[in-house]
Amino acid sequence: MRNGIRVVLVMNRKGGSGKSTLCRALASVAASRGETVTIFDTDTSKSCLKWMTEGKASGNWSPSVEVIATLEAQRVTEAIDQIYEQADQEHLILIDTFGGGSEAQDLLAIAAHRIVAPMMLSRGDLAETIETANWYLKLRSRVAEPSKLAGFSVTLSRVPVRISETERGIAEELFCTLPACDAFLSNRSAYLRMDKEGLLGEIAVNIPNRALAIHIQNAISEAGEVLDEIDRLISSPAEAE
């Protein structure tokens, strides 16, 4: 199935909610599927840009993936316009944002096909994710054509294999309160390795230990389910509205 160019804005008002990890995991999946990937790193920490540098140094990178660091929303939208002018392609564009909210993020949201808020299973994360959803609702009231604004959904991040009753209650509250994806990222060591060493697919190819490579491939499959759901929501936005 061809998905073409998709722009995914990864946003949560809370810092440390898993935004960069989600971007890296989705980029890894898309690259392993032969897609072109562009990540716009709009955080002052430049964590995704540093990730690319470390991935290239470790030999775990692909020329199909580019990270562009900029704090200027206008530069992001201009670069996206340039991508649209290129030949027909499978191209995943990810915008990794900083915590909090601003007019710049309003501009980025208008350029996106889907807004995804990663969230960990904590009471604080849920509260900030609800505030992020409130920002989105207020944005809908501000734009001239709210029907054309990208849809919003939450995806759980770093979900433990065994969740506590408290965490289960938070998950149930999330699904009752906000549009949430069924697919999620588990608390896997593979994602920690990804964050330090580069693209998951390249790590799996280069790792000498086949048993460890299987764990990496399992992470790719899991992240692939998240990307597949995001793509379905982009192609059929009414599914989650």
C-alpha cells in the first residue's frame, strides 16, 4: 500500500514523554521499509540531530534518513513545501517538538497530517496529555477551517510488560477521555539501544549476536504497528474522531 508523503507532528506539553523515542522508532520502521524519512528536530536539546551523528559514527545509519535541526517553524513549513515539489515518493516527515505550547507549534500543527502525543503511564503524563489535547481543541477554534486541521491521537510509550493496577486505571481513563491508538511502544531495551546507536534496522543488520538481532526485529515490528495505525488514521481520519 502506498502512503505517499505524510507529516506527523509528535507533541506533548510534558518533557520526557517519549517524543524523540517515538520519532526515532517510526523513522527506523519507515527506513526499513524503503521510505525516505525527514525528521525536523525543533527542540533546543537537538537530541535527534545528535542521534543521527552518533548513528553515522556507529555505522548504523541510512542515507534515506535526514535530521534537520531548526527552531524556526517557518523554515520547517518551507522545507515541507519543497518536499511536496519533488517527484512522487513514499516520504515520512516527522516533527519532534519541545515541551510546552507556542504559536510556532500552532503553525506546525497546521502543516501536519496527524498530531500524535506520546504518553507514559503516569498520573502526571495523563494530566499533561489532557492539557495538550486542550491546546488542540483551542487551536481548532482559532483556525479558519477547523475541518482541515489534522486529527489528534495519543499513543502510549514505554509501557511495561506487567502494568500495575494504578497504571491500568490510568490507561482506562486515557481511553475513556481521549482518542488513543491501540498500538504502543513497550519498555524495550531495544529502544534504549536505538536512542544511543542509530536506526533499529541498521543495528539489527550489523549486530553479530543473532539472538539480540531478533529482539531488535521485534521492536521494529512493534513500532511498525504504531506507524501502520497512524497511516490508517491519516487516510481515514474519521476513524478516531
